[in-house]
Amino acid sequence: MTETAAQAELKEIVKILGALCRRLETIHDQLPVPPQETAMLVGEEEMDVATEVRSTIECVLHDSLRPAIGDLRTAAAYRPQREKEG
């Protein structure tokens, strides 16, 4: 595989991951927020399914997917400094 082909493939993967993020955001936004959510998040009450799913989606997006997308997008656009100067 050439470097150009690899970067093109990374750009496609970034699009796919972006679509997955949007799907996760939709799931997150469509789940109900219970009035006792704060108590659940601080451990005062057991989490219900909606709160657990919403919390997990938030963590995955923030900690994993969005940083990965940024890193892959950077790699897909990377050019060595010598190429930029020449």
C-alpha cells in the first residue's frame, strides 16, 4: 500500500467513525434523563439502564472516539516539513 493510499483510507475511516459518533450521540440524546441522575452518577443510587448507557456513551466519545478521530485526521493530512518547504 502506498502512503497516499493509506492516507486516503484513513480519511474514509475518519468519516465512518464520525458517523458512528453521530449514531451514539443520537442514542444518548433519545434516552430519558431521570430526575435522580445526579445521585446515580455520584454513587448515591444505583444507576438505571438509561443513565449507564448515557454515561458510557459520553465516556467513549470523549475519551476514545473523538481523540482517535483527531489523531487519524492528523495522520491522514500529515506531510513532512521538508515537503511543505519544497
